Amino acid sequence: MNKLENTIKQLRSLRLAAIADQLPVLLERARDNDQSHLSLIAELVEYELAQRNANRIRRNYKQARFPANKRLEQFDFQHQTTITKREVNELLDFNFIDERRNVIFIGPPGVGKTHLAISIGIEAVTAGYKVLFKSALDLVEELELAEMKGELKKRLTQLGKYDLLIIDELGYLPMNSQSRYNLFQLINSLYEYRSIILTTNKNFASWAEFFHNDAVAVPIVDRIIHHSHLFMLGGESYRLKAKMKDI
């Protein structure tokens, strides 16, 4: 084994796989450009860090479990006029995540709430944040199963490890008393600790009716809307518009 091969092997043993993969190319380029030793070392370190960051983003994107690859550039702000591109772009500095604030999209079905939630979530992953997307139905079922197994606290701790939790379509289906309690436990555990993006078809004035219990609805609403960016979306359904074009 020659010196280069041995060095590559040692780099891999140190878990510097990116440098190991690129070392022959970078050494050859350094010789061609009369690059200094320090400059070469700096380039190797920068390359390793860049590859690790790219790998982390790919890993976090996979773990986020987005149901679709919805991008902001695909959102039709000319059709959806109740929110502006500027308002959405102002969220992309992600101060709302750093400050543990929430983002809430309220509106009828088909007006782009989920598209916006996913798009912002994808941008957050790219910026280095850990994100998890959950439909409200899946989340409620998951918490109920964890509670039945006596693992609710453990699951809440796991969910609290994400910088941003996206809860999609809350309000479409009724919830039993245990589900309401579990959801309150989740919201309470994340309050001022992690950020939530919530999409719902229910105005907060209707939540007492939705939860069938004002004593549960009020504290949940209070914790969600405190420190939050609230957007009321309206207009014609995108899906209905597309369907009508096909007729």
C-alpha cells in the first residue's frame, strides 16, 4: 500500500470520507496551481464541511417526511391573493423558529395552506433546521397509540427534538376526549420551546365546538396563537379550479 492509499485509509478511519474521496483530485490540482500546504489543508477542510452539511440536509429532508415536493416558486400568488409573496418571504429568515413562534394558516380546503406549509418546511430544512411534517389525523393516532402503550411522554420528548413541527389539516375530523388531551399535552410541551406550522379549516372561534370542550379548546388556542403569525386564506379552491378546466 503506497502513502496516498494509506492516507486515504486513515482519513476514512477518522470518518473524513469526503476528503478521502476527493484527496487525489485536490492533490493534483494543488500541484498544478503551486498551492501552499496551508491553502490545501483549508480547501480540504472546507470540502469536508460542505459535504457533511449537504449530507445532513439530505438526511433531514428524508426524516421530515414531506408528502410532496411543494416549492414556493410553484405557488400561484396571483390566484391566492389573500396572502402576498412578501409576507411569506418574510418568514424565510426563520426568526419565527429561532424565537419559538408559530405560523398558522386558516382557510377552507384547496386554497394552498398545505402547499405553503410544505414549502416553508423545505426551506427550513435547507437552512439547517430539523423539521417533521404530520397530518393531524396521523399525529392524533400516533399520540393515542403511544398513550395506550404508556409511552406518551417518550413520544412527546421525541417530537420536541424537531425545531419545527408541521401539523396539517387540523379540524377536519372530530376528536375523542383522549385525543384532545393528548394534543393538549403536545402543544403544551412545545409551547415556547419549539415552533409549529399549523393548517386548519377552523377559525379559532369555532374550536370550542370542534373540541366539544371549551376547557380544552381555550388553553390549546391560547398556546398556539401566543407568539404566532396568523394568516387567513380565502378564495376559490385550486383543486376545484383545476377540475373545472378539465370539464
